[in-house]
Amino acid sequence: MASTTLFTWGTAIDSLLATTLSNYRETMEDNIYTALPLTHWLNSKGRKRTEDGGASLIVPLMTGKNTTAAWYSGYGTIATTPQEGMLAAQFKWAQLADSVTISGIEVRQNTDSKRLINLLKARTLQAETGLVDKLSQALWSSTQVTNAIVPLNLMVDATSTIGDINSTTQAFWQATSTASGSFAAQGISDMRVLYNTLSRYRANEHPDLVVGTQTIYESYENATQAQLRYTDNKLADAGFEQLKFKGATFFFDENAISGQLYMLNSKYLELVADKEVNFTASPWVKPDNQDAKTSQILWYGAVTSSNRRTSGKLTAVTASEHHSIGFQK
């Protein structure tokens, strides 16, 4: 009677699996960050960075101006009174994960290393898609998803507590939120007012992104169809449909909240990831009760703001009959 040898994973297969995932990590990171319009925009503006750990992300905030500035003459005294007006927001790390699992029989069915690598890449792409979806859904959630990053809906309003600072009691930490209505009747006008309101907080600084639903985007497109439209080449090259409003890029996101339009200033927003846990794969582990091995793809990160007043949104925007509206850049 011929003896049989039970299949064992072995170090060669473990090494192949680990090396394949490790080599794909940078590609995965790039694919995920560029798959979403908002994260791609932050990345293109140099607003994506990594942080080397820490209990939380500390963002220094300027809450007021010095009161010691004054004219003087000759030997006149110059005030040196220590100034208040600085706080720090603390953003908690959010943790996101997905798993890649391969069974023993799948390894045996793909004994050729190229076939096994192709199988692993297919599974990894599945995980990549799941991570993109979760990140996008969290960014556009109307309320904060448990353990997730702070959504734009809360980051850009006048009442929520963000970074452990209460907007209700700290006026400097309030974003602008304005009720709008029919886009055909008042959309362009409301956009103009919001843009100008957000521009007044910093000289020569303006919102550089407008984002909303496809419906709102198309309402704007129809309202300005007779006008010249300017595109952002970096976003166009990435496959994102976009227009221009004044100097800001305007695009839509499939997960954007219905009836809301956002104006953001990239200078005061950041996408931060942990330096060592940035879509990083954990070692492959075999459960005691399964003929399979699993690796977890992990991300620690946050979206932070250092000046919420420079962002704003229109709410209750409705699409109705379109009319061509004259609009000048």
C-alpha cells in the first residue's frame, strides 16, 4: 500500500505569498488613494502624508491674532505680553482592514508559481476594491461610522465636535453650512456667495474644490453650458469628470450625500496615514481549524483639518428644470 504525505504549506509557499503581497503594497496604496476623487485631489495637492505613530494626530490651530502689535517711535516700548490664541485639535487614528485568504486546495490547484501569483493578485484586487468602498462610504457618511474617519458631513458644519473641540462654543472652529434650494433658481447665486464667504478668512486664498452628487454636477453643467469650462488636467488624466467654478475644480462623487454641495480648501485639509501601517499586509497565518492561510491588509489613518472656517457646504439643494444661466468666471 502506497504511503501518502499530507500537504503542508511549507516555507517556499509562505515566502512566495509574503513576497507577492509585499511587492504589490505600493501599487495598492496608489490605486486606493487615486480611486476616489477626494483622496486623489488631496494627493495631487500634496496634502497626503504619513505620520510615525503617536497616540493621536495633533494639529496646531491658530484661534486669534496677537494683540501686542502697535506703532512706536524711537525708544518707545514694545509690548511682550504672552499671547493666547493657540489650541491643538486631536484626531484619533481610524483603523481599516480587509483580508486575503487562500485555501490549501487552491494552492495545490495552482502549483505553478505564476498561477499562484495570479490567484493571489486576483484576491488582493478584491480586497483593494473592498477597502476603496469602505473608505469612500466613511468619507461620505451622514453620521460617523463606528471606528471610522470623520466624514465630510461632520467636518464641514457649524455644530459638531471635531478633534475634541466643540464647534458650538468655539466660533473659530465652525465651518459654513447654508440651506439652499432649487439649483435652477438659486444654485449659481448660492455657490457664489459661499465661495466669497469662504474666501474672506484668508487674503488671496479661496476654495479650490467643489464636490457634490452627479445630479448637482449636471445641474451646474446645464446651467453653464454656454460658457467656457476649464478642467483640471491632473484629475482629467486620472479619469475624473470635472469642471471649474471660478478657480475651483468641480467634480462629483457617486457616494456624495444627496442635496449637498461642498467647497473645500486643500491647504487646510490633510489625509494622514501611519508610516508603518499604510495598506500594509500582516504575516500569513493558518488557523488551527482551517486548511487555509490569511493575511490582513491594514491601514491606520485620518482626515484632518487645521481651519474649518475655510470650508463650507450648501444643503437642501434640489435639481429641477434647467435653464441656461449666464455665469462669468
